[in-house]
Amino acid sequence: MTGLEKFDIKFVKGVGEVRAKLLAAELGIHSMRDLLYTFPFRYIDRSRYFKIADFEADSPNVQVKGRFIRFDKEGEGVKSRVKGLFSDGDRLMEVVWFSRGAKITSGLSTGKEYVIFGKPSNFKGVWSMAHPEIEIFDPQKPPQGHYGVYSLTEILRKKNLNIRTLRNIIRNAMLSREFSQIKETLPAEVISAHKLMPIGEALRQMHFPENHDMLRKARERFKFEELYHLNIHILRFARYRNHKVKGRVLPRVGEMFNRFYKEIIPFDLTSAQKRVIREIRKDMISGRQMNRLLQGDVGCGKTMVAFMTMLIAADNGLQACLMAPTEILASQHYETLSEWCEKLGLKVALLTGSVRTSRRREIHEGLLSGDINFLVGTHALIEESVQFRELGLAIIDEQHRFGVAQRARIWNKSDIAPHVLVMTATPIPRTLAMTVYGDLDISVIDELPPGRKPVQTILRYDENRHEVNRLIYSQLAVGRQAYIVYPLIKENEKLTLKSLEEGYRYACETFPKFKVCYVHGKMTPAEKEYQMNLFVTGEASILVSTTVIEVGVNVPNASVMVIENAERFGLSQLHQLRGRVGRGAAKSYCILMSHIKLAADSRKRLEAMTATNDGFLLAETDMQMRGPGDMEGTQQSGLAFNLRLASLATDAEMLEITREAAVQTLSHVPSIAHLPGEDTYCAESIRILNDEAALRFRNDRDWSQIS
Ligand code: ADP
Ligand code: MG
């Protein structure tokens, strides 16, 4: 807590009632702390004069000192412009005015020394600047340092609150008595151990940097601060849960598990699957609640691990549930599990949004009486009305659609919190695993079942369509099946359906001997199921769909995945889609269809897909290219943290360092329920941690109620 949180912004010199309201409404600035933590998003360097020879393609705005040599008018009418030839003593550049050039240049003279300030651009080797700021060079006035540029809104500008005003307000705040008494937001021992810039100095350098080096140090401090408190928050949450939440002990691996393993399971487990089951077993007898993330690339066999974990629950007389993000996936899990459960004499039920009321009532009763052992379903199964006799285990498939809050809701379904296993096929870069999923232990299946041939991925353009059709045909002819996927066009649902319909018709015409079915998000669950079933049973050879099939669908006989307008998909989505094929023993193909004219980053994405089948590598590439903000899961994670300066894509090292620091700090804090003042040794540090947590993680209050 800086001590400035309570200081109303309206009392800062130059603000007042009206501007205070504006700043609050437009930028969320209420207190002096908010104001000072509103950092520039870039800086203008007026600390030195640049030479034209030093310009670079991506130079920011720079200032150059020199003389105009002459002015020329070029072109006629709307295309007319005025050009000035400018020399810095060594080199020449052009200064261009597209409007009002004559007027501006009439006030300038050749021979006088000027300082011009603007963004250089290069065209065919000639540097130029359009509409720069121009001042007469004054030898009495030295270069003026770095300026912060803040992002303001149109409304602020209209009300005369521009960047210069904001800068002055910040300067005034820094001259206040309150600012001179500012308190640290990091524990003293952390500051000294990591040689961080103290808060007051760091704020000053962020807004009015003396030089690059000081600015870098200040930014580093705030990145550190941000990630450190995030790590503390995550670690405390996990610690709180371990401390407060008792775990059921499931000591028996009994009849069901062993019978399934010896008699029913249709293949040998991979050694990765075995290892993960051992890790899960360990959690289940630890007396602590299991909170485990199971990561494994598409097709690695997570469902099997899930089911065998459910059998352990059954062996200990407890119920288990398996939650999936879509109805299609839930019913598919249900089908798979039903077959096995029947052989074991266990009862499994399916609960989705489209289950009728009467059936629903039956299920509710069966769950309460304990008659139903396993429940498979969608979101529907976290509803209040769904109660179990004794729920021992909850499994969530495809984590990226569920957040912390939803996970927590399952806990309330039982007096003792059930063990929680979260499964995801979206490979998660390490930084995300440490933050978004930072409260979970992690298991990885890093091995595919034997005999899988890697999917061959190729990039093709519309003009190659005949060749692509031949490939599809050759696969259909030997009895295989094919997916053809169209992108969801977010802005225009009609367009999505149109392209899907056209695609459906095209497939029917092109492959008249084969049955084609189709699925999209706007169908009723019954229609969807009917169409999906045609494909799952093999009656239809081609499935034309939108991305509803992205997650989980398992048709091992399918060997071709055609992705239309592949450039419209993100990397992780493409990888998920590709994972739908290559599930059987046959060689499989993923064909990325695209326009020949591709934006550079789209091309990079598609080429990354053709280069590797490794989901983790792609996840890292994805994060580097897009930043983690767009990554699926970050928004829905429920962690609701908002990084202002640090980036999960580029600050991995800082994240590791701050994790270490957070672990170190917490090792001195005897219990998380610890209140300030109870322990003189680290009372001040604990106060800081508590205060910052309350300020930074407002949205997560409900975490503390989970018990
Ligand atoms: P995912 O991890 O993507 O959910 P699934 O659990 O759907 O993968 O498994 C993909 C396919 O691999 C399924 O057809 C499943 O029966 C099969 N499978 C799972 N484990 C093994 C194994 N150890 N050996 C052979 N096939 C396996
Ligand atoms: Mg799966």
C-alpha cells in the first residue's frame, strides 16, 4: 500500500471536481495511486539530436538539428504538396507537407538553424518526415529528456485534457507532501535482495525518465512488482486450499480397477499413462484434495486415464463425474464409458442441457441414492440442483473452457471436497502453466499410443483444389472418412452458414458416391446428434462442419482433415483440428486450404503447422506471435489478473525469478491466515502482501470463500 490509495484525485493540483470525474470515467483513475500507476505506453526521446545517418526503419519520433536548403511545390490540386530539403550537416532528408505547406514554409527560412521533430520514414533509400514539429534552435535551451505518451480517450481530448495536461497533473502529484511520504509496495527484503529501484524513484523515472537506463530499471521494478504479487496470490491460494480443504483418502485399488485393467481394457497403457495414474493415486491417498492438471497432446489417451481414475473412486464406494465443454463431446464420452461400465456392472448417466425434465428427475434421484456411479455431462452438471450421495472425484475435460470459479462450484457438491482432475489437450506454455493454472499440480502425458503415424500437414491454395479432391477421393475410396471444416465468421453468422452450405453442396457434387453430413453450432442438439452419428457410425464418409468438432470428437477411421480458410484459425485451434485425424493406424492428412495472398503472420502460422506436429512447440510459437492475451483460457481462467507491464510471452525469466522470490517470502510467513501485527519479524511484509492482494485481485474475493 503506497498510502496514496485513499488520496482522492480531485485534490491533486490541476484536477478538481470536473476533471476528477472525467479521469474516473475515462481511465478508471480515482486515487493518486491510480494516477501514478497510469504509465506511459511509449516515450518520446528529446534528450538528444539524432543524425539522419542513424535513422532506422522502425525509428520512433526523433529530433534532428539542421537547416533547410530549399522548398519546392510539387503536383497540382489535391495531390499538391510542398517539399523541403533538410540537411543535418552530413546528410539530406525531405520534409513533406501534404496540406498547408505553402503557409507553413512561408514562415521558415533557409539558412536558419531549426530543430525538427517527427517520425522518419524511408522510401527507396530517401529519408523523409511528414508534418514534423519545427522550432528554431535555441542554443540556450538544452535538449529536454524523455516524455511519456499516455493513451487517452477521445472524450478526454475533447474536454481539453490532453497528454500535456496529464503530464502536468502527474508532475503536480509528485510534488505533493503525500508523495514524499509514499510507502513501499514490496517487502524491504525483496527490494534489497533483488536490487530493485525504490517505489518513489521508480514512479518518477516511469513518468519522467532521466535516461534509458533509469527507465529500464524502473520498468523492471514494476514488472517485478506485478509478477511477484501475482505469484504470491497464486501460491497463497493453493496453500490456503491445501490447508483448509480436507481431501478424501481413497486407499483401495480394488475390484473394478483391477478387473478393467486385466480383462476389459483393449490395449496396453503407454508408460506415460501409467506414470500419470500413479501420480493421481498418490494424491488420492495423501489426505489432501487433489487439484491436478493433466496435459497431453490430442490423441494421447487422456480419456482412459480419466476412466481408470473414476474406477478408483468407485472402488472406494464414491461417485465420480466427468464434465465436458460441449454436448457432442459429453455424449461421446458417455458412449465410451457406457460400454465399459456395462461390463463392470457400474451405472453411468448423461446429463446435458437437452435432457428432458422427467429423465433429469430420475438422474437427480439416482445420484442422491447412489444408484448412479458416474455422471457425464456438460455445464448442466454444476447446477445447484445436481446433488450426489458422495462425490469423490470430479474430472473436467478440456480445461480451457472452464475457469477457477466453475471448478470451485463442484466442490460444494459434497461435504468433503472431491478430488479434481482437469484435463487439457491445449498445450500450455510454461508461463501460462505457472500463472493461469498456477494453483494446480501438473501431470503430462508426453507419449502417443504406439503405431500412430504422424499426420502429414500440407498447405494448398484454391487453385490446387483438384489435386486436393483427388487426395480426398483416394482416401474415401479405401473406406476412410474425411472432415471438411469451415471457420466461424464472428462478425457474420449468416456468412458462416452460407460458406458451410456451399461447402456441403460442393462436397455432395464432387463426391457423389459418398454420403455427406454436416454440423454447425446453430442446430438443435437433436439435429446435431443425428448428423454426428451418421459420421461416427461410418454411414457418412464426409463431415462438413464449423469448429464444433474441434474438441474431443473421436473417429479413428477418419484420415483426412481439410481446413478451409485456414488463415482464419489460430494455431492452437488448427492443432486441435488436426488432432481429429491420425487416431487410427492409417496414414492421415491435414490439408490447410488458403488464399495464395496471405498476410505475413498468417503465412508464418500455417507454415509452423506444416513444420511440426509438436503441440508444445506450436503453443510457444503461438504465444510469441500473438501474446498470451489472446490465448484461449487466459480470459476465462477466473484468475482475472491483468498485467500492465509484464507479458507472459516475453517475461518468462522474470516470472521464474518472481516465483522464487514469492516462495521465499511465504516460507517466512507461518500461516496464510496470519494477520498483520501478529509477528513482529515480518509484520510489515505481511501487511504489504495483504494490502496489495486486496487492491490487485478484487475480482477474486470469492476464492477466499472456497472451503
Ligand atoms: P485425448 O487425450 O485426445 O482425449 P483419447 O482419450 O480420445 O485422447 O484417445 C484417443 C484414442 O487413442 C482413442 O481411440 C483411445 O481409445 C486410444 N488409446 C488411448 N490409450 C491408448 C493406448 N495406450 N494404446 C492404444 N490406443 C489408445
Ligand atoms: Mg479427449
